[in-house]
Amino acid sequence: MSDTPASHLLRSLLHDHRGMLTLAVVLISASALLELLPHLVVYAAAVEVFSASPAEGWLTTLAVVAFAGVVLRFVLLGSGYILSHRVAFALIRQLRLDLTAKLGRVPASFFAEHPSGDLKKTIVDDVASLEAVLAHNIPELASGLFVPLVAALVLFASDWRLGLAGLALLPVAFLVQASFMAGFKDAWAQWHAAEARANSGVLEFIRGVAVLKAFDRDASSLAKVREGILGIRDLAVAMTRRSMAGYSIFFTLMSGNLLVVLPVGLWLNLSEAISRNQLVLFVALGAGMLQSLVKLLFLFGDAQKVSAALERIRALLGAQELSETASSGPLPERPVVRFEHVRFTYPGRERPAVDDLSFTLEPGRITAVVGPSGAGKTTLVKLLLRDYDVDGGAITIGGRDLRALSAAQRTALLGHVSQDTTLFDGTVRDNLLLADPGASEDALLAATRASYAHAFIEALPDGYDTAIGDSGGRLSGGERQRLAIARALLKGAPIVVLDEVTANVDPESERGIQEGLSALCRDRSLLLIAHRLRTITQVDQILVMDGGRLLDTGTHAELADRCEPYARLWQDQEQADRWTLIGSAA
Ligand code: ATP
């Protein structure tokens, strides 16, 4: 591979494994060299048979040597491949860990630009494709070239014309292969793009299968999946057609060395330029000396495919991370959060999602944010979690700019439950302890009681040890949310953000959660994003937002009195609560 950024990445990845890979190459090359042994044995046997008085013992010895050579060859080959696979899998494991860790450090905007199908393809498929290069191509390239080289040296030592004739087909074969493979890099790029599309389509289908079933859509509606799969099929057919002639010619030339070796050898022998023994050596060695190069048949194609994969791995590893300025000194135990004239516009949007936003979250106080859909409530939370960086103004926690806090500090400071709860396959307890693996039973119970989850957990077949299924699929939406709230509370972070988490919860549980939260959050700052205003009438301060701007701040009573948009929102909801399916309630 030439000195491209991709090959540079491969070399740097291999840096720590050079010793083991070199040993693998040596073992596989030695085993390949033993491929020549049968040819040499045939030569020695032929010389003996044609001699005036052939010695029977010598022929038996040659047979034993040939057998031992075969056994040794397989031992060397096996050990070499074990080592090369160990290198490949160690590297693949490390690379996947690095890429996954990288995803934790990129800003949320990165995921908007890179569909999950693309990322899955790079981390799973592209990384897996390195196995072919590391475990097979590199050792086989070395051994594939080594055998004809040694054979050529033996022939050159015997007669220079024999050496040249043995190698005559080699440049022709490589030229044919290279010319047929020229431009295949673009084809591989198209292949990767088609695979990424198919991956995205399949992932989208799996996520949306329940909705598709509900709407009774048949398979023909899965256009993206079909397109992706058919796209790959068409490319595979086109690429096979294009490469078929090149592969066939290469294969024929590498296997057909006898076509050159035999006439040239006979001609040299008849013109008395070489002896009969030299002719036998030439035919025995020269006929199969290029065979090992057949292993390299797919090398050009594989190299182009892998270099495209490496290019994508490199791009992901090099993706811009959220900048982090190391901060020094401990933070206050009860830090105050300040938004100071914060402005933020999503990439590609013209209107700011939040504009000139200023407010304070104080420990021991509950703050609720309300406003119509699209007001900027969730964006405010995303900025506080540093999914995105502000464009103007600043967010400070404990007097320190958010950008000056490390990821670990931010994680310790903030507990967050979103509208889409994320639970994992495991027991209720496993999911809770994710927040704090060392949490005591008392702390666990305090959190589940505050989130109104204790009663339903106790009623599960195995209580806290009940398996909740993939993504908590064996729980109801409300139960999942209460579990997620308990987990956030158990974390013990001084700032807790709950983004519309009581949407799936029945009114009684909602009231219970509110009471529990108030009790548990006595010394924490609690930020609630709320749609149902009834649930927040008791909170310490309410921020009313619209169009990204803060319209007013106050208690429910103050706002109902003086803030017209809030009063209207309240009235609308009161009215909506009285609606029934058969008309307005009396
Ligand atoms: P809702 O109550 O419906 O959840 P919200 O008040 O939380 O709404 P945000 O989600 O903060 O509103 O959205 C504020 C504005 O930013 C909207 O105009 C929305 O279209 C836009 N927006 C939100 N997310 C993105 C995104 N990822 N990329 C571009 N624009 C976005």
C-alpha cells in the first residue's frame, strides 16, 4: 500500500504488534518455502533414477524427507496463522473500543450528520474487514513473493536464462491484474455507500417495525431496505463482470508456468546450453514456482476495499471533539447554575432556537420551564448537558464556564432523564445500580420511593431482581420513566433535569412523583420541562418561553396574574382537561 493517510493509520495501529506480526510472516513464509520441497524431491529422485546405478535407500530417504516437509509445513502454517489472527483480533478489539469511546466525546451535532447505519458500518463492518489484511494479506503477500524469489535464485544460480524464463510470466500477470483493477477504488467507494444505505434502511425498519405493522404496510413499503439490498446486488454483479477477465488471466498465467518452462528448457537442453539434470531441476521447480502467487489473486481488490474502510475509520477517529479546557480545584457541593444571555442556533437553521436566555437554578429550588411546542425548552436542556456549545453568552455551574468542566465533572454534576428513557437488558436492580454501583439498599429504596417506582417494582415477579427485557420492553412506558427517574436520583448529582418525564404517567403517580421529588431534592437544583401546567403549580419558579426567548419568570400565582401567554396556556389546558369525546362536559 502506498504512503496514503490510510496506510499511515494501518502502520500506526500495527506499531505495538510489529513483533508478533513479523513472527507470523516468518512462519508463514517458511511454510510457503516448504512448498518447494516436493519439487526438489522430485528433482533429486529423477536425477537418482536416471543415474547409472540408482540407490534404493536414497529414494526412501527422499520419501521420508518429503513427508516430514509436509508435516512441518502445516505446523508452521498453523502457528503463523494463529499469531496473525491474534494480532488481527487484538487490533480489531482495540479499534472498536477507541471508536466507541470517540462517539462519547463528539458533540451531538455529529450524530445528526452521521446516520446510525453509517456509524454501525464503520465500527462493525469496516473494522472487521481489517481481519483479511492483517491475518491473511500481509503474511500471504510476504510468503507469496518469497517462494518465487527463492526458486528464481536457485534457477539463476544454475543458469541465468533459467531464472529469467521462470519469472517471465510474472510482470505480465501483474500488469494485467493492475490494469483490470484500475479505477476499482471508486467502485469500492460506491459499494461502501450502498452498504451504508442498506444498513440505515434495515436499522430504520427494525426500529419502526411496530408502527409499520400497526398500519398494515406490506414489505413493498420498505423501499429503503429493498433499494439498499438491490443496490448492493447490482454493484456486486457489475464488479464481478468487470474483474472476471483480469482474475481469469492472472490465475491462468500463474498456474501455467509450464507453458514457458517446458519449451524453453527443452530448447536450451537440445542446444546443449544446459545439462539434462539442469533441465529436470528447471521443470520441477519452475512449473510450480508462481503457484503461491495465486494467493495474491484478490490482493489488489482487497487492498482497495480496505483502504476505503481505513479512510472512514480515520475520519471517525479524527472527528472534531467537544473542546475541553482543563479546570482546576473542586467545585462547590451545591453549585448554582447560571444561563447568561445564552444564544444558540442549530447548524443549518437561520432562527436561533434560544436567544438572550438568562436565568438561575439554585440548590433546594425546583424550576419548571413551560412554553408551546418549539419554544426551545429541550434545546435549553441540551445546552446544559453540553450536547451543543452556546453561540453567544455563557452557561456557568458553580461560577465556572461549562466549557471549562471536564466530561467527568459534568457527569458527576448533572442527572438527566429525557423523554426517551434509556434502559438496558438486565434486572431492575442492574439498571438502578448503573447510576452508582456502590449504592446502599437504603439509598436505592429512597430513590425508588421518591420516583413512585417502589410499589410497582415490588409487584413484579422477582421484585428488584426481575429482568426487564431489551430496552425495558417488559415494562409500561410510565414504569420505565419512573425507573429512569429513580436512577437519576440515585446518582446523587446536585443538579437534576427531568425533560417531560411524567408524560406517560397516570395523574396519581404524577402527584406521587412530585411529592417524592420535592422531598428528595431538598438540597438539589431541580429543572423540570413540563407540558402539563397542573403538575407545576407548586414549584419555586416557572420560566415561560416562546420562540426561543424567555417571556417571564415567577411563581404560578404571579404568572397567572401578570403573564398573558402563561394565563392563556393555563386556560387552554384547563379547557382541554374538560373535553370529552362526545362533546364538552357540563
Ligand atoms: P416540544 O415541546 O415540542 O418538545 P421544545 O420547546 O422542546 O418543543 P425544541 O426541541 O427546543 O422545542 O426546539 C426549538 C426549535 O429548534 C424548534 O424550532 C425546532 O424545530 C428546532 N430544533 C430542535 N432540534 C433541532 C435539530 N436537531 N436541528 C435543527 N433544528 C432543531
